[in-house]
Amino acid sequence: MTYQQVATALTLTPPRTIAQVTRALEQLMREDAAQQKPFISALVVSRRGEGMPGVGFFELAVALGRFPADTAGHKTAYQAEFQRALNERNNDHKS
């Protein structure tokens, strides 16, 4: 899903709907990190980001110790995190 699709699904209204989504996703990242769970927010992407989240996702993932500081490793780290989140989501739906 894109950030805009999430905003629409949550029936958020302007102004700053994407900022509202971003804040919520960042809070989820903090909660997931504290519980050592995959970042479910990895499933939300920017429509301009080649199928990847916005830069804030990567900055917070680094700050939370989940991604390397070197941006050269971000794409690989994201792909692995995306797969873990997808697997977690699929497992939750099987229960």
C-alpha cells in the first residue's frame, strides 16, 4: 500500500494526511522494535520511492538499530524487513 492508500483507508482528512500516516507508522516501528517484531510499516511504500518507503522510514530504522547506518545497505535491509513483515502478517492471518 502507498501512504495515500493508507490515509484513504483510515478515512483521514486534510490537512497533512500523509504526515498523520507517517507519525502512526513511526509509532508502530517503535513498538515493533521494542517487541523485536518485523516492521509492519515496511509494507507501506511511497508512490515515488520505487516501491520502497520514504526516507523517514530508513532514518528511524537506523536509529532503532535495525538497519545499517551506511545507506548502501538500506535496499537489501529493506527487502529482508519487507519479507519478514509479510511473513508475520501472513502468519497472523492463519491463526
